[in-house]
Amino acid sequence: MSTQTRNFSAGKPSSAAETDLGRATLMREIAELGDWFHNIDLLGVPTAPHHFLGDFPNVKWKHIESAISKDLTGATVLDIGCNGGFYSIQMKRRGADRVLGIDVDDRYLNQARFAARTLGLEIEFERRSVYEVASLPDRFDFVIFMGVLYHLRYPLFALDNVIKKIAPGGSMLFQTMLRGSDEVLLWEKNYHFWNKEIFEAPEFPRMYFVENCYANDYTNWWIPNRACAEAMLRSSGLDILYHPESETWLCSPSTSQRDGRYVLDLELSGSL
């Protein structure tokens, strides 16, 4: 990556990108950071203009943003699987006091740091797995858990861990890839052992296991249908507040604790 100093000081992005030389320099530095999965507008220069999903993640954000307060003054935000930092940037722009983005991919983290620095935004980024969020000392008013679940070998374990990082009165923005039926039906609380028909219904909550590879990505392990995604959220003790987009939910904890103990801790101790 170039070490050339550019006048993109914190809080006041310069107009360097408006000149041909400034734009060329910015485009080169973006390219030096490798392929971007988040298409972010950096002073008029897009980071992933040829993304196979179009203007991603903005194509999702335009459906989601109305579910989030435009004024996050004083709020703290944890962005899990932050990638190139698109959602962290959006939350900081809404006035969040502290935004922490975590990821396990150093390429994405370097891109995120570069994007925040270029835009003059103070955002923290660190290398940390979703399985390690429990070691974070703080809880957060807003947790973003988007585009991660289906990349995990142990998705429900991770979801139960993430919930422990939501502060009282806080909420979580959750998104996952979905496959299979997008219909949601009302199911009985219990079924007889010999009732096998429910498992043949495409609308029944189900998760597809990918043994080898899907979409050229070996980290795509588990992909739920819509009913399964919503059932997992409820099972982890979350209330679904809003479903602004086909793969995205805004949730808040309701029964994630029982007698003062989290669902995950009860399960691991054999007490659930």
C-alpha cells in the first residue's frame, strides 16, 4: 500500500479526489488494498464498481436504513463481520459515539480502516472472531450481525454469544443469506414422534448444510430458509421488531436471559 500522505484529515475529507491527480491516487490506493466486497463511495470514487450484486451493500441499505434512527448520538455500535466497513460508516455518520468493527480477514480490516480514514471518520476496527465477542468488556446499544451466520460452522452457538453483547434496551440488526421457501407458517408446539410429514413441507424451518462449497466459497456452511432464520432468532430470546428487507431483521432481546442467566450459559451447563 502506498505510504504517500494525503490531506484527508479526520472530520474534514479534502477535495483532493476532485482533481485528476487526486482521483488517480485514490483509485490506485483502493486497488492496492485488493478486491473489495463493499462498494463504498470514497470522495466520489467507488471501491467495487463492478460488484456482481450491483451497488452492494447500498442496494440493501436503502431498504434497511428507515429501521434505524437517524440520530444515534451517544450510542455505541458493534459491527460483527464488518468487512470493508460500509455499515460501520453509516452508523458513525448517524452520530454514534463509538463504533467498533470486527472481522477475521485482515484484507477487509485494512480496507475498512482506509475507508474510515479517507472519509475522516473515527471508527475502531480490530481482528476478532464472532466466537470471541464474549471477551469484549462492553455491551453495545446496537449490534450489527449481517452477512456472517451462513459463514459459520457453529451458527446458533455464535448467535447465542452475540446476544450477550446487546446492552439493556439495545437492539440487533441481523441478516443472513436465505435459500429454500420464504413462506412462514404457524406450526404446532409439539408433534407426535411418527409425524414425518412436517419435515417434507418446504415451509418447515430448515437449514441446509453445505459440505463442500457454494458460490465458490468454502465458508458457506449453513444456509437457512426464512422460517428457520426467524425461529433461530426467537429461540435465542429475541423479539423480531421489523423485517425491512427479505434477508434482514431488526430484533431486541426479550427472553435471552432466564433467571439472570443467558441461554448459552444455561445450555453449556446443562440447565436449559
